Amino acid sequence: MKKIIALLLAIFMIFTLFACSKKESEPADADKQPEEADEKEVEADDETPDTPDEEVEPDKTDDEVVEGVEAFDWTEFDNLIAEIRVNTDLADREAQMHKAEDMLMETGAICPLYYYNDAYMIKDEVKGFYGNLFGHKYFQFAELGDNSVMRLCLASEPDKLDPALNTTMDGGVLCVNSFSGLMTHNPEGEKVPDLAEKVEVSEDNLTYTFTIRDGLKWSDGKPLDAKDFEASWKRAAAEETAADYGYLYEIVKGYPNDLAAKASEDGKTFTVELEAPCPYFYDLCAFPTFFPVPMEEVENAEGYMKDGKIENPGAWALEAGFVSNGAYNLVEWKHKESMVYQKNPNYHRADEVKIERLEFMLSDDSAVIYNAYRDGSLDFIDSVPTDEVKTLLETQDPEFKVVDQLGTYFVIFNVKSDLFAGKTVQEARDMRHALSYMIDREYIVDTVAQTGQKIATSFIPAGMFDGQGTDPFKQSDEDYQYPFPEISGYFPEEPDLEKAKELFISAGYEFDGDKLSDATPLHIKYITNKSDAHSAIAECMQSDFAQFGITMEIAQMDWDTTMAERRAGNYDVARHGWIADFNDPINMLEMWMTDSGNNDAQFGRFDD
């Protein structure tokens, strides 16, 4: 049976009263469509209220208030994720993942708004294009009539193009079209061998031996074999590389600096030993972080080393012309303006690549992008203005596609922010939960998103498997009950201002009628990357919070600046989104470990 505490949560929460709030006025820009997740975050191109009714024992007594932000211990969560990674009892593993999500949601630092779907536009003439549930889009086998050029817009300036260092959705799409790994996804969504021609697995499912195809080459014509995989995997996992996704290699023995990933002397086979059976290992082998990179180029790049230490591990891929091994390689890059990818004649499936050039427009202005698509300047766009969505749906425009995706759009709180200074751990949690209870998610979905997104009541996305590859994880059953089991979530789908007020009072705030008193005001600074859609969502929340007299300042930044500020913890509250990398809940949970490069909430980092 799953943790008894989950049942207690259900008992507490089932008696919570529901209260709905209506908008006093619509946000000024509620007519813009939010782009797909920026992170893997992706966006892509990166926290939910839990059960505020649950009695959680803080690290210090509730009346012990400190000047700064009070730390809370995240060791139990870190240890739990480590146990999940090696647990071979799948039923128990699922129970542990529910416990981990309970712990995550209890912090209130992850406030989910809705579950993603993927909306884009593509010309009818394009054939052979496909994508998958994880947001990757494959153009390398597409055809566009007699055209040898395809023009596209994914997003604005990409953050990183080194597959080991990328964490954004747009960067991931560029990686799967310009690099190849051991495995890949086919049009049916299946994992199939790519640079590996076959795989042998030991009886205990701990050792994988990949036989590498003959005659593989890098785009510069140099040979590519299993030794490139060994060097690349060890580089991506190594502490000195500091890859945000480096923790994905923890499933391999010897992580991080003595990885049990070995090429044969002749470079023909690549053998990997795992710590425990991993049901999603092939998914990882098809994920960019596990793609090979040209180590000679990487290590000889200007700016790579400084004073005998790695200064910039991605210095080799900052400009056009770097070596790759996929269908296309980058030949032209006008930063923040355009990119051109040219067919790679040394790609092992080059005879199947029909389109010679992919020309990318770099922009985050959805109106400009949409107009370029309509006037024929673009053949594919990955964002659509919300004020066009209703018409596109009503007219059933055949070029407008809405497909399933595994991901969550959410608001993230920096647990180290001065916003929580002087509060106990419990009071800070109550503050975050209170704000979450005020948000009208349905209004956001109906007026901004508009493509049938489901309201998110937990961080794990709807449709994700339970870790056993059969049933959905996000459901209540005889072994586990969500606090609100009828919706499989941690809070009601509708706003509950009564509960929010109760939580604010428990966090030390005073009210003068329905507004916070002048003695205990609350001002929030909310950061987001530049997008009318993200701004519209922020304005919806701004309107919600104003019901209690809370003010929220919206600060828009360039995408790369937003990413940098979140990673560094230089923010109070921010927009985020995360598309799953593989269909297992551990992917949505392990990113919040203390040492994870994707832990933008700064859990466990109070000593940094």
C-alpha cells in the first residue's frame, strides 16, 4: 500500500470548500497564444500547490522567525529519487514516485497551470514530417513538392546547440535534425536503432551491447565509431562538464566520473552497464544528451579551457560551421535573425533526405511569425497567435495541427527568494499555496491557450505512464489517493479564495476586509521570456492576485536571459514549462534534486 500520509491528505482535502472567483476584467493581451514549452524545461525552450491542509512539521518551530529565508532540508527527496532509480520492484517504484510528487507539491514551489498539447502550422504540401510526444520534430525525411528548401520558425535565438548541454525545446529540435544517436524515434513513435545496427541485452537487463554501423562519418568526413560514443558519454556525465542534464547518466554504473560505458578496441561495439534495469533506457539513447559529439572539435575550441580548467564546454558550437553527424549541419547563423542548415552528404541516411536546406527565421513575435506564414515566407511555424486560434479551429484549417504532448506549463517560485524572508518554512509554503489557490486556470485555458489544454492539478502530466508502462500515473486507485481523488490532483480545479485567505492568515498576513492590510502588503516580481502569450497568462494571474490587493510586476526578458536568471536563482517567481524527455514520471521528478542543473526552484541550495 502506498504511504498512509497520502490517505490522510485525501481526508483533509476532501472537506475543503470550493469557491469560484470571476474576472473583474480581462487582461489587456489575452489574445495571444502561448508558445509550446521552451524547456525540457523544454520550453522546454521550466510548481504546484500541494495539500496546504496537511500538517507538515517545519525544520524549526513556527514561531522561530529569522531575518533571512529559512532553509528546509531536501535530503529526503534526494535520497528518495536515488532509491527510485535502482528499485526493480515496479509497483513499489510507482509508490515511491507518488511519494516524491507529494513532497514536491507540498513545497508549493511548483504551481501547474495546464498540461501542454502541441499546436503548430505546416503547409499541406509538406509530406513525411513527424513529431513525438516529447516535442521533437523531425524534418530530415520531409518532402515539399519539388522544393529543395524548407523555411521554418521554431522560436527566437537558441540557447545552446551542443546536444549534451541543450535543455530547451527549440534547441532539442535542432539537435535531432543535426545529430544522430544510438536510437531514434520513427514516425510511429517507436524507438528504433539509428547509428546502432543491433542491440544485445543481458538476461538481467543490466548490460547493453550496441553494434555500431560500418562506415559512419562526421560531417567533415572523419570516421565515427563506438569510441566517439564512449568519449561523448563520459564527457556529458563528468562533473567538470556541468551539463544540466548530466544527472540522466546516473542510471549507468560509475557515474559521474568513471562511467561504465566502453567501446571495443576496434570501435565496433559499445557496451553499457546499468546500476539497475531501466525501462526507459532506449528513450535516453534517442535523446540529444546521449548523442555523440566530435571531441577533437570540442576540446580544441577557443575558450574551452582557462587556467587548466574547462571554462566553456560548449564553446565549439557557438557559431555556424561546427561538425555534426545528423541529416543537416549548420552553415550560416545570423544571431537573433536567421539560421541555415544544409544537407550533410556524410549522414548515414543521406539518400533519404530530400530537402537540401532548412532556413530558420529566429523570432518570438507570434504575430510577425504568423504573418510570414500566411504570406508564404514560411512553410512551418511552431507558435500561433491566440487571436487566430478560434478562427483556425472553427474553420477547421487543415494546416493548423493540435497534437498530444507530455508536458506541463507552470509557475515556479524561488524558495530562496527574499519574498519569503522572515517567514518560517511552513509560512513560506502557505504563501505559495495561497497564491496557487487564487489562480483561475480555466480562464487561462479558455481565453489564452484555447486549444483544449487540460487544467493541471499536479505536476506529472496527464497521459504519462505509471512507470510500469501500462496505466496512467495520474489517477487515484486502491493503492494511492490524490488529495482530490475525483480530479487526481492536489487542489480543486476552480479558485478557492476562502482557502487562499485562510492560508495567507496562517502565513502571517492581515486583512482589512477582502484586501491585505497596509501593515502586511505583498508585491511580486514575475519574470517571463518575451512573448505576448506568456504576458497574457501573467496578466491573468495579476488580475487574480489583485482581488486581495496583491501587486505583481511583470518583467519580460530575452529567452536566454530568462533561462540564465532562473538557473542562477536571480528571481522571485517565473513562468516555466517542461516537456517530458521520456514516458516515465521519474523524468519529471529527478530534475528537482539538489544537484540537478534543471533545479531552478533552488531546492536544497540554501548553503550555496
